[in-house]
Amino acid sequence: MRFVRYAAGGPPTWGVTNGDVVHSLGALPEGEPTYEEMTNKSYHKAVQRHVDRGALPQRPLEDVSLLAPVPKPGKIVCAGLNYRDHAEEQEEEIPDAPLLFSKAPTTVTNPGDPIVHPGGDEDVDYEVELAVVIGRHAADLDPSAVPDHVAGYTVLNDVSGRAAQFNDGQYFRGKSYDTFSPMGPTLAVGDDLDPNAVDVALRVNGETKQESNTDQFIFEIPELVSYISENMTLRPGDVISTGTPGGVGIFRDPPDLLEPGDVCEAEIEGIGTLENPVIEA
């Protein structure tokens, strides 16, 4: 099941997609969902029954503006070097434990909205990533308990300012320019998606730059989320971005980076394609 957060001439609301149609969840007797409810299989079944009966208002998906599934995450925790092919392109050894860094929550931007290139000597790069949205309070989780604490999965383009990243010798500033976390277009919930076995790809102006599968993960979702929860409490609406495959622009020869006028398409099987243009500051 794919949930969407969207606007259609009014305040943001939640729906579910069914082909080219969105069904409004604002019409549910229970009201709009919370991230915690999205972890509940009984809630998924109730929503599906309403959809199957045609009990929810519908409108064409093309008539709504899709929004980031998590507009204001409490935190965005990212895993670096979590694909084997990405480690190989950097000639790095496979890490023994996840490499973690963070992005400012103010980086989040909607599907279709622009990535703003800061200009100057900044080198702006793309990174398609599968993002985990936390649905239930979690601390010191056993890996087996992780699926019960996940609201769903979405696409995050971990846009990066490489000059700031390399000049600082750490990630935070270069990862945290405004608009550097496009997110969406849907939130895949339930058991239909195996997050450790989906195709991922990123295209710039229609040309494929990254193409892999999450079976390349060094640390699969249960192990990664469990590891993070040992060090910090996770709350509903927190986002964990699980790393990117090989093919990022900075490690190409010559480097192939984003410029104003480019269009990024980050696609993950079962979730959809997140498209964002790049514009000048």
C-alpha cells in the first residue's frame, strides 16, 4: 500500500494511491493516520476495505500536489558507505559498523520542488537513497523488532555540497543546505515491499547515473535501525536514510555534478520516482 501526503487547493492531507487515483484518508471515521497507525496491519486492512468499497473520495493523482511524507522530521540519520558497490568505487574497505551522520531537518523539500544550487564554488551531487520512516518510539531495539517500528519507506535524494563536505572534513554542513533532502513521492507501508531487495536508480536529464539494488546493502534495515537505536531514541517521524549505491557524481572521471537547469529523477521500485529540477540560488 502506498500512502501519499498531498495538497489539492486546501491544507495538506493524507491519501492512498491506486493506479492514477488518490483516495482521501481525511474521510475515514478514524481521521487521518499518524505514523504510529501506519505500523498497524489492522489499520492497513481497514483502509483497504474502504478503498475496495469505494467509500473514500477520489481524485486523479495528476490533479494534486504531492508533498514530502515527513515535512518536519525530528531528525534525519544517514548511513554512509552502506552499499558494496559504492565502497568499491571509493576503494574503501567494507566497514565493520555503520558510518552515521546527520542532515538538518530543514533540508526536506517536496516532490517537484527545486533543489537550490548555492552557487560559488560548491559542487552539488546527487545520491538516491531508500529512507525508513519511524512509526513507533524505539530505543535499544533488537533487529527482529525493527519491522514493527517502521511506518514505511520512501525515496530520499541525499543531495550533497561536496566542497563544504571535503573542506570541513565532516558531513553536516555540506549535507544541510536548504532543499538538499527531496523526499517522496509516496510512503510504502505494509509487507508488500522488501526493503532489502528493491531496485534503485537515479537519472539526471534522463541519463542513468546510479543503478543498483538494496541487496547490495552492507547493513540491512533491521541491523542498521537496531544499531542506531542503541545510541539514540527514535521517535515517530524520524527518518533514517540508508546509504547510496555507486555512481555518484564526485567519484566519476571526470566529476559529473549537478548544475542549474538539470532535472534529477530518483526512483525506487515499489515506491515511485522522485523528480526535482535544479535552479540557481
